[in-house]
Amino acid sequence: MPIYSLGNRVPNIHPEAYVHPDAVIIGDVTIGSQSSVWPSAVLRGDYGTIVIGDRTSIQDGAVVHAVAEFPTLVGSDCVVGHLAHLEGCVIHDGSLVGSGSVVLHQAHVHTGATVGAGAVVTNHMVVPADALAVGIPAKVREGQSSREMIAASAAIYVDNAQRYVAQLRRID
């Protein structure tokens, strides 16, 4: 798997995290215990800091970036869907960012919130706890998220990462 330091910016990946061989990790990136980074995901901490908590999945094709002024922080027990883009934002514990969505500078997605597939959470936007953000630009629907669904989704990826560690074998 391509894991790169850049100058004095060196990734810190917990030994119990799973990074797929086709994911790319560059620079100031921390990945917590039992978290997973899936094929074609790119976590690029070249200008700023990226922190991924415990038991969080960064799914296929997701792009996580940060700039010096705005680190990208993703809490524990989060799900970041396929092809999502996170840039200089904070995703609080137990949140879900749907496939193909974008969360931009200084936005906050609070605990139990969901960013719907394809939504764009603009700079400085706040998605409150347990809310659903949908559309372009995203509109907030209070109380429309499900913490139970997010927790179940996060747990599936913890289990799937363990399966990959035990069973994934390249055959060509």
C-alpha cells in the first residue's frame, strides 16, 4: 500500500487499523484503532492535519484533504461513504457522510447526523446532532437521521476490515 511521508509529515496508522493496498496515505494523517481505509481512497495530509478516530470507515474512492488553517477531523464510529470528499471540516463521533457528498472548510457534522448521498455541505455550515443534510447546497432536516443505522453501518465495516485482513489475497 502506498504510504508516504512528506518532509517531516509522517502518517501514524494504528496497528489495528486496516488500510487497503490500493489506498493512498500521504503526510500528516493519523488513523485510529479498528478504522478502515478502502480501495482508491486518498488521505492527503500534505498541507494540514487529518485525524481519523477509532472504528471509522473511509470508503472506496473517498478523498480526505486538509489545509494548514483547517485540519480535517473525523471522529470515532463514523462512516464516510464511497467517493465522498472531506476538506478542512469536522465530522463528529457517530456521524455518516453519504456516498458522493462533499463537506467543506470549517463545516461541522455533529454526532448522529447524516450527510445524504450527493449533498454539498458548504463552508462554515453546521449540521446539528441527529439531523439529515441533503441537496446542493445542503438543507438541514432536523431529527431525520438515525444513530442506530449509523452505528450498525460502522460496525459492518469494522467486521469487514477483519475479514479482509484474514482473507484478502492478491491472485495476479
